[in-house]
Amino acid sequence: MKKLLLASLLSVVYSLSSNASGDNFAAGARAAAMGNASIALSNVFSTTNNQAGLAYMTNYSFGVYGDRKFVNASINNFNGALVIPVSAKVGTFGLSANYYGYKYYNETKIGLAYARKFGEKFSMGLQFDFLRMTILENGNRNFFTFEVGFQYKPWKVLTIGAHLYNPVPYKLDKVFGERLPTVIKFGLGYEPSPKVLLAAEYEQDIHYKPQFKGGIEYRPIKYLHIRAGAQTTPFSASFGLGVNVKGLNIDLASSYHPVLGFTPQAAIIYSFTAKKKK
């Protein structure tokens, strides 16, 4: 009975979220607190959200992120990411791994990313993905895809971003015609002052209705960030905070769905500068 309830709940989550199998789940509690409007952000979880953001990173970074979908759903989402900036001329490399699901159905994604700046205002990122879907008693299915992202900074306070996941539609099931989703995102980040960041994003899965996302980040003091946001289709509201001390970031967030309840999120990021050889 318990297995049936879990399977039924998973089906409800998929239908309410309008997500197909193999979706590109957002990563990072900072993004989650801002309604997942992450296309213009730049941090270690850009390995998942928009690889172009990696090009503006100058420190080595490692991060882990996790959330529990709707608390009691037994559906977990975990992400680990590593970023290695080489130089402005060479670019930045990133590695990420993501797990989504539970015992009877889960998805694993491993991505290898590369990003580079072209001048001071434009950057581009590319990532190759390996995906595995596991259904209990039905075995595994493996396939490959890729994603590409862009960021443009016309002014210091404005970042415009775009991202395309799985440009070439891939059939997961020939009988039912189910496909790996192709998702297009556009967004921007605007800083009207050094203490405030506003983010907005438009997301379109070519087989579903579009999503609109928005969020705000307020920095009352140097080490504390307070965040809030919302997104549509389905509607959910989110909030959270982050603490940054000497390269260590601890971010906490929670999003609320009117029907399914709360989803807690947490992330830890550590960044450091490699010592140069004399």
C-alpha cells in the first residue's frame, strides 16, 4: 500500500509541476529562495542553471545542495558541483552530478561544462550530459544530451541570460512518443543598488505552458543575504537567507505549494583561491 501511495504521489507531483522525465532541475538554495530565477546568477551551481555564469568565476568552488520535495513525499533532489577556473584566456571548467527521485523511480545526471568570456561583457557556456533513468523492476535507460548558455552584461548592474537544454529532441519511448524535454530560458538580473538584486526569468518547455519566475535578494549587512521569490505554472512562493563568511556560503530556503505544502532546501558552498607558484 505504501509503495502505491508513493507512486501515486510522484505522479501527482509530475502532473502539477508540468515536468517530463529527464527535466533539468534547478540547483542551489539561493536560486530556490528567489523563485528559481537563476539564469543571470553566477556561482558554483551555474553548472546546472546556466553554464555561462561560470566564466565570471575567479575562485575554485565546491558546492552541495539538497531538497526534499513537499517534505513527506520521500522524493529527494541532490546536487554536487565543482568549478575550476583556469584563466581568462583558457576559460573555466565545471563538473556536476544530480540525483532526483526515490527508491522506485530516480534520475541521475552527470555534466561536464566549459565556459569562457569573450571580452568583458559576453560569456558562453557548453555542457555535455549523461543521464540515467531507473525504474524498479524495469531496469535502467541511459542517454546523452547537451546544453548551452549565454550571459551578456551591457552595464555593470545588468545581466541578461539565456539557456537552452537538450536542443535536439530525444525520444524516451517510441510506443507512447515520450520525449526528453527541450527547455528554453531567458532572464535578467538587475542591481539598483549594491544591497539589492532583482531577478526575472521566462522558461518554456516546448511541450508545456511557459513559467514565469521572479525574486529579490537584499543584503542588509556584508555577511547576510535575505531572499524571496515566486513562480507560476504551478504557483509557488519561496523565501530564504544566506550567510557568507570567508569563502563559506550557507544558504537555506523553503518553497510553498498551495496543495502539496513546503519543500525545504539547503546548500553549502566553499570557495578559495589557489596559491600561485613562485
